Amino acid sequence: MKSVSHPLIRPDSLEERQYQMAVALRALDAHTMVVLPTGLGKTAVALIVAASRLYREGGRLLVLAPTKPLVEQHLRYFSERLALPEGSCAIFTGDTGPDERTALWEESRAIFATPQVIKNDLIAGRYTLNDVSLMVVDECHRTVGNYSYVFLSRRYLTSAARPLLLGMTASPGGDHGRVEEVIANLGVVQVETRTETDPDVRPYVHERDVENRPVPLPDGLSAAIGDLHILIESRLAAVRNAGFQAPSREKLSMKSLNLLNASIQARIAQRDPAAFTAASVYAELMKLRHAVSLAESQGSRVLRTYLEKLSAEGRSSGGTKASQRLAGDPVFRRLCERAASWDGELHGKATLTIDLVREQVRAHPESRTIVFATYRDTVGLLVEDLRAAGIQAERFVGQASRDSEKGLTQKKQIEILRRFREGEFPVIVSTSVGEEGLDVPSTDLVVFYEAVPSEIRSIQRKGRTGRSGTGRIVVLTTKGTSDEVYRFVSQQRERAMQKGIRALAKVTAPPVHQTEIAAFGGAEPAGPSIVVDDRETASRVAETLSDMGVQITLARLDVGDYAIGDRIVVERKSVQDFADTLVDRDLLGQVRHLAAAAPRPVLIIEGDGDLYAARDIHPNAIRGTLAAITVDMGVALLWTRTAEETAEMLAVLARREEMERGERKLLPKKSAAPVGEQQENIIAAIPEVGLKGARALLSHFGTVQAVIDAEKEDLMQVAGIGEKTAGTIEAIVRRPYG
């Protein structure tokens, strides 16, 4: 095996592949998105580009990945191959404290991080990207909407001295508009791609056998789906009776449901009473459609758990009208009774999965198997089944905890992957969290418990095998159900994406000009200061404030979302959140806490929506709430249309407060301040006076004692001292202590 030879790549650590070298050399010319099928070495391309940039340009390398396990994987890969001094590589995740990250940034040449952490640090001004000579964006198809990659790409391209951006993905998606958005957000000038059929790639491609296994739908589940269809038909009829166009049950797709919901919301905005009822029935339709999907693709145990949850919601005092109405339906009650009588798992998928894994483990004890399932309930049940069959297996799910089931911390995820790679157990059962980028070369079998309609997810799942040898992929589909539809849709989208990848290579985008860079004012903020609650960094408000040059301090605020100076605390609510909090939570209680927290409390309501149509609330109730907030509690109420407009309003408030504070605040204490300066500080400390007023008073009266002894009328003779300020001085200096 011929190895790559480079001063910053360790000898014999990286196999030389001509297509990787060709892609890397192109990527050194301009901001590039690299599209390579999983297993063809996108990370190797990034390593070659990184070594070249660090060697020729110096500076720092920043590698971003969406999850901590992926970040840890990149750190391990680069650390083993980059010939940098010991201690040059650092990992930045939420487990690394802010002060430690700031110090590590200065000490390290290669930083591997989750994007949210870097975004928070840049917003807080802990460091800049000025000397980053290469930024690698892994799984770059995520660079859309409000994801952190969008902010970081913009900040990097507009603040780095010598920027070069490298985006990497195996599956940019088949939606041309979305791909164009990714390219624009990354500032990509060129797209470099290869497919498994290219002549220079074919020698390195391992065969992957994709096998579809049809599974019959059991009679018990077929009968349950029949009941669910009856329930759906009755709800569709109710929607039609309310004056809405609804599709037939056979054509009930998410697209048709979204169109129905849009028409319902439009009528709600017109205060149509029938629309509020239709919205509640729509909620039932969504629950019932999900139940059908579980019955078809997941099996009887998962469906029974979901039905029990719906029934419990309907019986509880806090249940919605939709859940209460559904739980009271005789057909639904009959379905729940039938589900309660099921003995074991009716669906054949679970048994087939156990058989496939058992066969793989017996034939190849050293191999690894990953089973993908969409729902956590299914993951948990499959792990139990595998262990009961004598096969060691671990679940691999996200961090969030739901109901009684706890998620896995990122630290635990990394530990499970380490043990899996090292062969401590042969099987992982994973939700979508395991789809992106995780590299376990010896994975020989991947099982799809159900088909997925997303071409990105399908490609990511398939990419977990066939990396170092022939791989096998088995897709389980229930006959005559949405499983078959999803498999067909995924195949069609994959073909369309492969066709589109070639066209991507011709895409060009204009480079970022220096005038655009100057517009952001560099990365060193010089504007006013705002304390931002650290839970607000996911919003466009914090990003826009940072782009505007506002000095931001991130902290966990007890009350409000933003603190400005020592007087202003701001709570930000969207129109929908304001209405939801008024109905479902204690809005007035929240505002009372806000009013008590600062002399100048502010509530910003953000959004274009009609507050009076956001929920089924009488307009007078909303008017009364607004009156109580402004008149009774003394909270300033401001309205903005967008997050960007909110940021501009906050910046204006901060600039005004800074100007005011300049007059109010004491001068910084000095160890040997002149007597005159100390006298000014004493008088300036009186509220409403400020430094300018203190100088005027001392110039007029001559001494601090004379100012204190002066009558109100005499104080008012001084320029700039009005009746209110004179009254404040008199009250302060003459009122008894305590």
C-alpha cells in the first residue's frame, strides 16, 4: 500500500488514493463541498487539505461535526495522523468549560467541536476565527435554516484573514432548492464529487448486498388497522361537515394533512368558530395516522403502548378535548380492549430481526451488526428480545429523556461506540442518532427495521456497512402498507440525488468580497453590552446581535432573556408563545417576576401573526392582559416582526442605556484619585445627578458640604438641575438613615 507523503502527515498513516488526492487538490483552490459516498474517505480528503493549509498558511484548523461522538471520532482520526506537537489537538464540547475553551483555543492548532459550542463562544466574544486557515464542516447538508452551521459559515467567511471552507457530506439530498440553500450558506464556489461507479473509485468500493425482506401483516394488527380506519373516516367526515375540503382516507398523506391544517389556520385567523372545532379534530387525525403507522411498521407491542398512552391522556383532567373525545369513542375503546388481550408480539419483524442477527453472530463471531429502528420503544423492545435470545446488544439513542425512558448522554454514547468497536458486544440497536458518520469498519450487517422515505437517512444507514469488506443490508417491509411506499420513495429519491450530484459539480457561487467582510465590522465587537440568557443562543436574535458588533455576555438569567445594564431586563415571546402561556401557563405570574427583577422591565412580543387569533381566546381577555402588563405592572410592551428586528430593538435599548449610564455611573475607583475627582464621585452617586451635574453643582457651591446644605430653590439655580433632580438631592441628603 502506497502512503501519502507530507511533512504534516505521519508516515504510513494514510493510504494514497488518487481520487482523494485529486479532490483535495481542487478543494485547496476555493471553498468546496465534497460529496462522496459513505466509506470512500471524506475525512481522508479533509486530512490532506488540513495538512496542506497548516503547513503553508499556518493558523488553526477547526473541524465541526453535529454530535459529540462524531467530534470524538474526528479527534481520534486526525490526532493519529497529523504530525503536530503533542497537545496541539483539542476537543470542544459542552463538557469543556468556557474558561478552559478560551485557554485551549490559544494553545491548540487543531480544534474539533460541535457547532453550538463554537457559536456560543463567538457570540460571547471569547475568541475569534481570524486565524483559522481551514474550517471543515462535516455533514454539511445540515447547513440550512437556523442550524448553527449557517451562522458559523457566515462568521468565518467574513472574519477570517485567509478563509478556506470545506464542507463534507455523503448525501446532500434530492431537493434541488435545499441543496442550493446549503451551497449559498456555506459560500461554496465549487462542488467536488465522485460516485462508486467512477473508474478511479471502483477499486476501493466493497460490494453491499441490499436485500428486501417482505413481512406479512398479522391478522390481529390488520383488524386493529381496520378500527383505526373507521376512526379516521369519522374524523374526516367531521372536518368536511365543518366546511373544509378533506382528502379520502386512502389519500391521507402528510402533504394533504398539512394543506388541511393551513386552511384551518386561515379560518381561525378569521375568527370562524367552526375552525376551532376542526383544529381539535385535526389533532385526532394526526394521532390516529401515527397509530396506523405504528401498527404497520412497528408491531403490536409498540402500538399497544401508544394506545394506552392516548387512553390515559383522554381520562386525565388535563387532557385536551381531542384526547378526551378519542378516549370516549366506542370504536377506540374496543380497539384498546383488543390490544390489551394480545399475547406477545404479533408482527413477524421482531422474530425475523432476531433470526438475522443470530445467523450473523454464529457465522461471523467477530463481525458487528447495527439494527436501525425509528422509534425508541422499538429499540428498547428489540434489545430485550436480543438479550433474551442470548445475544449481547446495546441500545443507542439520543440524549433527551421522554416519559419514563432516559436518553443516553453523549459521554455514554461515546463509551458504547468504543466498546462496540473493540468487540465487547456484537450488536447495536439504534435510532436515527446512529445514522450520521459513525465509523465502525467491521460492521458487516445493517438491518432496517422499517423503510424510511428520506434518501439522506437511507444512504446514511446503508453507509454504516461495506467499509472494509462486503456488507449486507436487509430492509424489512410489511406487505401492502406504507413500508412499501416508503421503500419505493426512498429508492426514487436516491436515484434522483445520484443524478443531481453530477450537476452539482458545475455549480459555482460568487466569492465573498472584502466589502461584505467589512460590513460585519470584523470579529471584535465594539458596540454596546447585553447579557444574553444562554438558552437564547439558538435564536436568530443572539446571532444578529453578534453580527451587529454588540458585546455579549452569556449567562443563565433567573428572570428574562436579556439584561441591559443594571436597569433593563427583557423577556421575549413570540405571538404564539404569548397566547400559549396565557392559556396553558401563568403568563401574568411570569410578568410579575419580570417586573420585580428590574427598574425597567420590558416585554417584547415578536411575530407577524395576529395575537387575537393565535388561540381561541376572547379578544377582551387579551386586551385585559395587555392592560395589566403595562398599566398595573409597569412593564414596557414592545412589538417586533422578526428575530432580526428584535435584535435591532435590543441594540437600540443597549445604546441608549449606555449613554444614560455614562451620566449616572460613578467613575472607576482609583487608588490615588485627586481630591476634586473624589468630590465629583460623591455628588455623582446621588440618583439623577450624574458626573456632569456633579461638576456643575460643585462649581456653583464650591464644596461638597455646601451642596448638601443647599435648599431646593438654590439647587434649581444651577444649570441642568431641575425641580425633580433638586428634590431628589434634598430627599437623599436630609432623610433619616434607614
